[in-house]
Amino acid sequence: MLPFYKKVAYGMGRFGSSFLLTLTGLTSFWIYGTFFELNWLLAGVALALSYVVIGLTHWLTGYWSDRVHTRWGRRKPFVIVGAPGLAITGFLLFVPNWFLDTTNPALEMLVFAYYVTSLCSFKFFYAFLLTAFQAWLPEITDEDERPLVSSMQNTANWIANGLGIVAGLMTTLLFNKPPDPPGLRYFGLIFVLAISIITVLFYLPSIIWIHERPDIVIPKRSVVAETMTVLRNRTYVGWMFAVGFLSFSFSAITAQILGFSQEVLLLKTLDLLLPPAITLLASIMVFLYLWVKLIKKIGKGKAMIGSMLILGFLLPATAFISRLIPAIPNVVVAIMFFIPLAACMAVYYLMSYIVPADIAQADELLTGQSRSGMYTGFIGVPLNLFQAGSALLLGLVMDYSVATTGFNTLGLMLWGPIFAPFLGIAAIILLYINIDPDFDALKAKKAETTKVQATT
């Protein structure tokens, strides 16, 4: 059993990195397309390339973090290098104006190159860090304590996500507005720098205190052999495609919610932004707790399927929700939209940690080898390829909106109906796989196999 203080240390590690990822996910596409006036299609291409980088990094980091053997263990060296790398690149992403004249249209391709380089570097270090960090979960916990540790991790994660969303929704307060040169205001600069430093500090307790089990059998096979092993796992492959279709829609939500809030829901001032933002943060925490309780009663599969179907019916509302504003205050409309959105997304973020860990432990019980890094990492390849496709589609939608109307509003309304059907596909896939393994049966089978081997 993991001591309580180590559970807290492991859980809190995600705060800074989740905050940075949420903030960049919500704002970078919007910031470079508006404040730094980068062509929307180029912004979409940069975002798509970053997903390819993070996907490949997840895969290869998963493999190598399974194989390395150091005095600090298999996972810890990746955390030691990844945390400061993530903090530095995350900060640089917000300051292209330090290195380029972003107001000069002739330098647009240089701005694009800076965006691609800084965003891809950020995604590389995120995958490098988080793949190894998440692969620790089945190696430092058993299945009985895993939901608690995961919920503690998700508490830190969702507080970070919620605060990141709040900060993202208030991006206009962090950046200069025309006619001032685009770039972070002094407050924005201090804010982003502080989050970057916190990212490193919050991983230090895990670096100091967390150690994996000493009895882990390290796989010796090649990356190809290990990849083929995980791809023969039917549950894992099904989960991989379900998560791919989910992420196709989820990445669109992340990229568009800032612009949607400001230009469709008209939440452009602090007094209008704060009530929906605070409600969203509170909803995240409440529904995270409720899902943990509900999953114990109905299982992970039913919870996932139900939430995805509800979200699939909610997203098309982006096309017409602005029509409610003349009759209902826009703050109320935003709250009505954000609460079910937070509830449906919460269950996926909770289970995105539990399910791969469960699959990895079930595999270890059957094979006697721990390849949690591979199970955690390889899924990043299809997931991020789906997200890359999503980013390209978003870029095309926004570029079409500007080309046909001269404004962003049409694209910010149409994305919901376009991306909603993919949630239904994910729900259908989940019907055909079992993400609720019977660990008692697996342990009994392992014990029986061990007994037979001992007598022969």
C-alpha cells in the first residue's frame, strides 16, 4: 500500500503540467490566430504537427521507460528531465514577440515557424514527462487503492484544468489589446512565469518520495515486439479507437471554447466571465466526486457511454445557443452550457488514467511482465493522430468562416455540430469492449498457474 503522503505527492504532481497544457490548449490556437494574426489554416497545421510529435513521443517514451534501468528506477529520470523542459517551452510559447516583430505581415512564416517549434517542443516534453509519470500508477498502487490515488491525481488535475480554463477565458486580460503591440502584459508575464515555476516545484515531491515496486520484471523485447504485444490486446485496441474518436471531439472543444465564449456567448469583460468560470470550476470538482461514486455502482463502461451520448447531443447547441441571449442573460446561458459540458468531460478525464492502468495490470497478471509504459505510451499515437486531424479540420472551418464572412463567428458556431457525431462512434465502440476487468478472477488464475508450475 502507498502511504498517504506519497499518494498526495503523486497526485499534486499533475497540477502545474495540467495547468500549462490546459492554458496552451485553450489559448495558443486562438492567440496566434488573433493577437499575432497568423493565418487560421497555418495555425491549424501547427497544432496538427504538435499532435503528431506528442503521439510519437508518448509511444517511444513508453517503450524506453519500460526498458531503462537506473539507480533511480525506470520512470524517475524522465520526470527529472521532463518537468523543467515542459516549464521552459511552455513559457516560450507565449512570448514570440520577444524574438520576432509579430506585427509585420512579411514575417508571418517566421511566426508560423516559431509557433510550430515552441508548440512541438512543449508537446514533446509533456509526453516525455507524463508518459513515464502515468506509467508509475500501476507500479506504485494496487487495484483497490488505484481509484483513490487516481481521484486525488484528478483532483489536482481538475483544479488545474479549471483554473487553466478560467485563465484561458480571461486571456484578453493577460495580453495587450490593439493598438498596443501584441504580447503578454506585465501581469500576464508574471502569471505564466509563476505557473512554469510551479510546474517544476510540484513534481519535486514525487521525484524525492515515489519509488516503483522492486520486483518488476523488465521486458527485454524490441519496440516492434512490444508494440505487437499490446496490439494483440483486444480491450486495449478497442479503448485506443474509442479514445481516438473521443479526442477528435475533445480537442475541438479545448481549442474553440475560448473563442466561443468571447464571440458567441459575448463573455468579453471580467464581470461577465467570472460567474461562468467559477461555476465551471465548481462543477468540475462536484462531478469528479460524483463520477467516482457512480463508477463503483455501474462500472466504467456504462458511465463512459452515457456521458459521451449526452455530450454528443449537447455540442450541436453551439450553432443556435446565441439565439437564447436576447431572452436570457448571456451569463446564464453560459452557465447552462458549461455545467453539462463539465459533467460529461469529467468522466473521460477520470478514466483516461484508470483504464490504461487496469489494462496494464491485467496484462501483468497474465504474462508476469510489466509493460505499463507501453500501454500508457502507445495509445498516444492514434489519439494524437486523431487530434491532428481535428486541428486541421478546425483550421479549415475557421479559415472558411473568415473567407466567406470576414469574421470568426460562423466557424465558432459550426464546430459543435461538425464534431458531435464522433462521440457517438466512440460510444458504439465502448459497447463492444470490457473496461471493467475482474481482478479477483485474474489473481486466482495467476495463483493457480503458479501452483501448477511449482508442482511440475
